[in-house]
Amino acid sequence: MRKVQKKALAALKFQRISANDLLVFSQGVVQAMTGNAHFPSPPIPLPAVTAMIGSLNSTLQTISAQGRSKALTNQKDHQSTELMEALTTLAHYAEDVSNKAASGDVTQAEGWILSAGFQLKKKGAKSARVLEFVKTKTGFVHVRAPRSYNREVHLWKYGLTSQKDVVPSSSKLLISLEADISISDLPSGSIIAVQHGSVVPSGRNAKFTKPDAAFTSHEKISVSIPTGIDKHPVFSHNTSDYYQWGGWIYIIVP
């Protein structure tokens, strides 16, 4: 049996915290990674992350001074999501660099990850239940769906769009048995939008994250697909959709 090499992992709990807490956490990451010899080439330049922090901070200050409005809330959610995506990319970068340099020394790799301002994922902890981009490179994205043992078929829609938070005018449909996919040969600098759905077996529940709400809320969707005498599913023509879709997520292709 092949021995699986253990790796140090960064915790992604920042994907589920408030905008104010995300602001504080991201400032700590930028401070920790600035001048850190372990991480000389972050995939997202730290000045760009600093600019995202400044934009979110400005919006939060405006909300504090003027009160909430639909426009300001949408702006805050958009900026929080953009910053969270950047931090997720940096977290995976820290993981990759640390584990590669440590060559199996998990303690050393964990020390490097901590030096980048990230927390460590606890052993045995469940993966964050979010639809996320886990890896990107030139013309390529790797997308992972929320983990659930209730799902039997994974459905994916993706397409290019003019800007974030704008649903693509046309999209491709993919079907897989895996909870993650990779998409290649994408135009660099373009914006890709991805949506995930699944077929939920009869009598079971599935949880979906709402990415457009900054990954802070969940909803339970329960469906029941009736079966005939031969145990095969029977679909009613009067029922609209047995495929349960989550929200769209967006990222700029490197």
C-alpha cells in the first residue's frame, strides 16, 4: 500500500466570518506576508490585497456613518467576497510552498503557514462547506463544491462574463460524479462564473452556500422524488426542477 504523505493545511474559517472580522484578519495576513522570505511571490500581489482592504474598510465606515442601504450592503458583500477569494488563494499558496519546502516535515510546514498569518486546520476538522476556487494558474481554474455524502451527481454551469456578480449570458453544462472540476484553456484576464448543483436523492437534505452573501448563510433544500413499483424514479411533468442549484461564484482568470 502506498504511504500517503501528510501535509500541513491552512484553516479556511475566515470564509465564514463577518466583514469586520475579515478586515482585521486580512490586515494580519498582509502584515505577516510582507517581507516574509518564505513566500517571495504571492499569486495575488499584496498591494492589491491592501487595496481591497481599503475599499472594504471605506464601505464599512460609510455604513457606520450613514446607516445601511441596499446599495451599500451589496457593495460590502461584493468587496467581502473579493477579499475572501484573495485570502483563499493566498492560503493555498502558503500551503503549497510550505509543504514543498518542508519535504514531509509537517511541523516545519505548519510553522511556515503560521508565519504567513493563517491558522492551521485542526486534524479531523471538516472542510468548509463552500463552493470555492481552490487553485488558479494561467488559463486554468480548479473549483471545489461543498462536500456532502448526500449528493450522487454533481452538475456544473460555467461561462465567461463581463464583470463579477453578472450572470453569464451563455453557459456550458457539465455533469460529474466528483465534487470538484478543473477548467482549462480560458482566456487570461477574463472573468469566469461557476454555479454548482446536484440531484438530491429522495428523502435526503442537502446544504448549499450562498456565495453572493459572502459565504455567511446556508439554506436547507429538501426534495422528494417519488418512485414507482419497480423502484425507478417517477418525475411529474408538473414539477419544475429536481436539480437544486446554488449561487454563482466569480474569479478573474490569471
